[in-house]
Amino acid sequence: MTLMTRLLARYLSVTIVKYYAALAAVAVITASLIEFLENRDGLMDMPGLTAFDALWFSLLSAPAIFSLLAGFVAIVAVLVACIALLRHSELKVMLAAGLTYGQVLVGVLPAAVLMAGLHFTMENVVLPTSTAALHDWKINGIGRQTGEPDGIWVRQGNYVLSVGEIRTAEKTLSDVQLFALAPGGHMLWYASGPRAWFEPGGLIFPEASRGVAGAPRAALVRGLRVETPLDFPLLSALALKPRQTSVWKIGRVLDQTAAGSHPRYVYELWFHKKLAGPLLTALAVLLLAPMVQHAHRIGAVPLLMIGIAAGFLCFVADAIMAGLGEAGLLSPLVAAWGLDAGFALIIAAMPFAVGGSRV
């Protein structure tokens, strides 16, 4: 690759990232404003609510919105970048310089890696943190109109644990019930208490009602300790929906628990989607190579319409496949990686479809 073609390829990456950042900011801010307006009445009814609380609610909601729209924004950003190149005649320069299909792919790789890294960080670091904070916010009385926290069920070995609420800040459990099962599956005894917490190797009830199967009454027990390999980080991961937690926490849930609040295939689906989503963003960037080939023939307005339609179809297809995967009607692997496979096939097949590899 000559110096000229290297400079042009680098310019492509900078152009894509610039439009991606602008469109992502506009999309997230607009959607966050809509989210706030939808919940405004409930928020304003909360006693002691301040403007800072309303802003904090919007900020905590923003990562989930970004996660939902990331693929759509990446596709539209690539098409908008292509339109900008077309309108300012940069494509003519690239055609004259003899940029090949492969050189364009290599040139946009930095943008693909950067955007995929941002998507991965948002999905697996920022989103779980913001969702956990929003979850605590709801428990503490503000923002409950957005939905009550779900109860948690988990089975580990011969124990089944039910928790009404997890308070992350205090690292305590509320409305706790524990059921001990015999190898055959029938209940041996149970314990329930308003509060519990974990210590190394065990779950501690400061005060619990403990009953035995077949006994007419439960006995009050103080300082009940039950040995369990579960710990607070694992249980707090189960408190969130699989789509809201990180890939490594989902992996730990799959590795250490026999059953959680959702079917196992739902955790498998989102384990793969946490990896497939950022890769889809990278593949959307690589689509610029075939778009550069055809943009000067299509025109700016049709290209924009195609971009919006393609982004919307990708958004809908991703939602449908995720829904089918969560319902158990589609394999987790297919539901998570199907769109990625489709994008990869388009990128690989396009040079052959047009009969050449020169831009």
C-alpha cells in the first residue's frame, strides 16, 4: 500500500468514527429524553426528588439505550460517512488512486476495533454498573414506577434459595427463603427470614423460622448458618436480567449454578450476545468497503434511505432473534451469531458479486 492509499484508508477510519460518535450521542440523548418524559409523572410524584435525581435517572438509563441502538447506529454511521465522502468527491480521489477492496478493509480496521471495543466496554462494564445502581435506586424508593425488582431464585446442589431483594450497597439480602432438598428432590427442611448475608463459605440468617418437612410448626432460630458455595457477587449477578450483566458474570452463573431465575438457555444466549454484539458493530464498519464500491453509482439520497432501512431491519431482526432465543425456539448460538454470520458473508461475497476487487 502506497503512502497515498494509506492516508486515504486512515481518513476513512477517522470519518467513520466521527460520524459514529455524533450519531450515537444524538440517538442516546434523544432516547434518554423520551425515557425521562415517559417516567416524568412517576418521578415528579416522588417526595424529595430533585433535578439532580432526574438527571441521574437519565444517566443510569443511557447505557441500556446505547446497548439497544449500537448496531443500528453503527450501520447508519457507515452509510452517512459514505454519503459525506460521496458529496465532497473523496470517492473520486479514491477511485483515481486505485484503492482496492482489500486495502479499504485494512484501512477501516482501526475504526472497527475502536468501535467494537467501545461497544464491548459499554455492554460488559458500564451497563452492569449502571443497571445495578438503578436497581438499588428503585429499591430505595425512587424510580419504582419503572418496575419492581424481580425476585431471585437459584438452585445450588441440594439447596434452593429465594431472595426478594438484594441491596448491593449494604451487601444484604431481604425476604430470604432457603429450601434443603433430599437427593430425590423432596424437601427436608426450610428456613425463612427477613434478612441474611454471606460470610465465607456460608449464608447467615440473624433470625430465621426453620421448619422440617411434616412438622406442624416452624421454630425460631437465631444465628442460623448454612454452608453454601454461593457468594454475594454471584447472587447479585442473578439479580439482574442476563442482558444487563457482563459476559464473565454470566459465564460464572453458567459454571457454578444448576438453575437461576431464568432458564439456562437464556444465560447461554446472552453470554454469546455479549460477544456477538461488539463483533456486529465491527462488521458494520467493514461494510464500508462494498459501499465505497457502489456509492458513486447509487447516489446520496438513495444511499441514506438504504442505510436507515438496513439499520432498522438489523435492529428488528436482532430483536426477533433474541426473543426467539429467550423463548427457547431458537438455538442460543444461532440467535446470537446469526446476524454476524450474515454480515460476514456479505463482506466476503461482495467482491465476487461485482466481478472484481478494485474500488
